[in-house]
Amino acid sequence: MSACERASLCFLLLLGLIQTPLCVTAGKILVWPGEFSHWLNMKTILDELIARGHSVTIVTHSATPFLLKDQSQGYTMEIIQVPYSKEDITDTMDRAFMYWIYDLPNVNKFQAFLKITESVGMMMEQNKVLCRELFAREDLLEKWRMEKFDVLLTDAVSMGGELLAQKLNLPFIISLRGFIASSLERQCGKLPTPSSYVPAFALSYTDHMDFLQRVTNFLFNVLQDIVFNLVAMVKWDPLFSEVMGKPTTVCESMNRADIWLIRTYWDFEYPRPLLPNFKFVGGLHCKPAKPLPKEMEDFVQSSGDDGIVVFSLGSIIKNLTKERANTIASALGQIPQKVLWRYTGEKPETLAPNTRVYDWIPQNDLLGHPKTKAFITHGGTNGIYEAIYHGVPMVGLPLFGDQPDNLNHMISKGAAVMLDINKIDSEDLKQAVNEVINNPSYKESMMRLSQIHHDQPMKPLDRAVFWIEFVMRHKGAKHLRVGAHNLTWYQYHCLDVATFLLSVIALVVFIFVKTCRWLFRKCCRKTAAKSKKE
């Protein structure tokens, strides 16, 4: 080999080393997950972490509705025995959600508040029982201390992960999106939330509010914070203090988080201020469509130029009332498209030949199919992001939680229409589907959002994994946490500064007034004395 050839080879080897990404030493990750769609989202992250050589240990319980199905997926599972069953969880959730969907619109606000509080309270009690059972297992906690995990990943929908991280002295990362997110972000994460242009959850406002809307938005945020603090103080702070052996609050534990992974992105969110440790990872579970099963592909191809409509109300609601199901089936039977409907209830009597029901559908693959024209959805974040990823306009039938708020975001961006599932008739649903399919503005708006989503320097899944590995490499990310975590609420809002400045102003005004009165009296006395002398 000539000297020139050797030099060229060395240059190529050096170039290859420069372009090779930094290797990350395999780490150990402890996971406190959520259930249902929250688990499906987190599972995507865990699968990627395992593919990169990391060891993943999941803390779950014996009554989990979802997680035990995935025991053979490369995870180590620590199962905490709890005194309730899977059926207890699903029955509690079904009662809560069915009440929310069907009864809530027909009762007064006070009855609704009491009933929802009761349902949420039952789920919260199950969560608390799990925490007590876990932290009573000192042998398990000691085992985890000995294993020396690098980081804990927790879903904030299920309380306890932040407390486990504090108990084990681990850096931790919060995965977040849900109806409790706004208070957690604002109060525990210290995320700036100006009421003048950041709309509160559930108000259906955009970032352009008139005066009365800003008043309502401000008051709603205050009320939401009061309710959150009361619930935390009554329900959770005593447990956190008991476990830690000293006064501890929920927010004190949560504000120790190194990174907050927010499951949205600017294709969905309104522009707003962020903090250095808040990272958008919306749509991390989305991927290119895979081929459909043959029977399903044959049905899709039979639609011809009319195409198909995909219909799913998510992983929690399995069926509808007979009346609602028949109304929906009748509407779907009047459109020219073929419909694939995820539905496990009794087969509707009005089901038409153009509609097929399935216990399960490959939703992402169907939304990515070239024949898909529209997506009828309840408005869950996962489904919305699959629609954005593939550029499919939506008809929204929100059921509960953050779903109406999610769909209002999409409406404001011109990519969806929304209906009330309790009030629609067949004609309403038929017109809505025809509107989003035949009016090109909906498709154009959704394609614009899809382009924004795809035009990122790093894929959302890679971003989520990068920040998890970042925390592992650096034993935390405290340098990204703002100083607001060390301030009291009145210091954060500068109320002490305002009080001081007002006091100074009041003192200056007082001295000025006193001085003026003294000078006035002195002047008057001189004038009086002079007049008397004369």
C-alpha cells in the first residue's frame, strides 16, 4: 500500500469516527407507568430504550388492565399485590366515564360535580392503596437501592412515581398530557402561564381572547389551582409526608423532576413560553403505515374512488348505548365511503353493508392508507397525533377529560369539526363527515399541520430517548431547572417586592404630606404673627 493510499485510508477512518454518534453506556431505568392510552405511549419509549441496550424495570400491580399482557416484551416487571382486581378498576372507570358521557349533560352542575368527585375519588383511592402497598415493601425498596438505577420515568396520571424517585434518591422524568396537566405544569413545574393569552384547559378558548374571556380564563385558572391544592392537601400530602417521614407535599416532590416530556408539539399547541426542562415529544408513537391484513385490505380496496372512513373511540370506551350505536350506524350507512369501526358492543340493527365493525383495528396503518378520507375520533391525544402524522382531517365526538379541549385545538387550526355525541342525529353526523371530506380546506389545514410535524430537526421518539439518556449520563439535569422552584408563591409573583415598593411610596407620600402640612402651618403662623403685630 502506497503512502498516498494509507493517508486516504486514515482520512476515511477518521471521518467515520467523527460521524459516528456518541455511544451511551447501557443504563438501568425504573418505570412507574400509567394505564390504557398512557401505557401505549410510554411503551413506545421503553421499546426504543430496550432496543438501545438499556435495562427496563416496570413497577405495576396485580390488577393492571394492560401491563401484564406485555411481560414477554423484554421488560422486568415488579408486580405489587393489591387488594382489588382488574375488574374493580375497569368497573370503576366504566361507571365514571359512562356517567361523564351520558348522565352529565342531564343533571345540574352541583350534582355533576358531586358525581364526578365521587368517581375520581374512587380511582384516587385505588391509586393510594397501590402506593401504600408499595412503600410498605421495604425489602423491595432496598433491592432497588442495591440495583442502583440511573433514572426513573413516571407518568403523572398515576401518583407515586415522583415519591418513589425521592425515596430512592433518583433523578426522574415526568411524562405528561391530560386533564390534570395544566395545574401540574403551572404549580409544580413552574411553567409560565399568562392568563392573557394561554387558554385554560376545558374553556375552549384560543390564544386570542377578548376581555371577558381573559377575565374568565384568569378566574378559572385561580379556581383550578385552589381545587388542585385542596385535593393535594387532603388526599395526597399526608401520604407523601408519612412515606418520607417529614412534611412533604405533592408539588415539592414533583418539582424535583429533571425533565418534563410533554406529549404535544407546536403543530397542536398555541405559542406559549416554555422552560429549559420542558420538552415536546408529541407524536412519538407515530410511524409509517404497514400493510393491512388481507381481509381488511380487500374491504378497503372495494371502496373504489370514494375511499374509507376510520372510526374509533379509543381504548377505554368499548361500547355505546343501543340508541347511540344505531344513530351512528344509520349515519355511516348514508355516506358513499366504506367505514371501518372499532366497536365491541352489540351489533347495531341499522348497520349498513358499507360499515364493518372490529374488536381491534390497526389505527395507525389505516390512517396512513392512501384511501383514507376522514377519521371519526373521540379526540384522544394519541389518535389526534396519528391523524396529524398522516394528514387525515377529523370529525370529533369527545367523551370526557381533555378530549373536548384537544378537538377545539384542531378546530381552531381548521382541521376538524366537533359534534356532541349525546345530541347528534344521523343527519348531523352524515353532514359532518361529508363536510370534512368534500371541503378541501380541512385536508389542506391538516396537511399543513402534518408538514409542521414532520419538519423537525429530530424525531419526537429520538428526542424523548435523548433526554432520558441525557439525564442518565449527567446524573440529572438540575441545571435546567429554574430558580422559581426555590421561591414561595408570593416571592414568585413578586408580591413581597410590590409590598415593599408600595410601602416605600406610602412612606414618601406620608413624609411629603407631613412636610407640606408643617410648612403650611409654619407659614400660617408667621403670617398670623405678622398680621397681629401690624
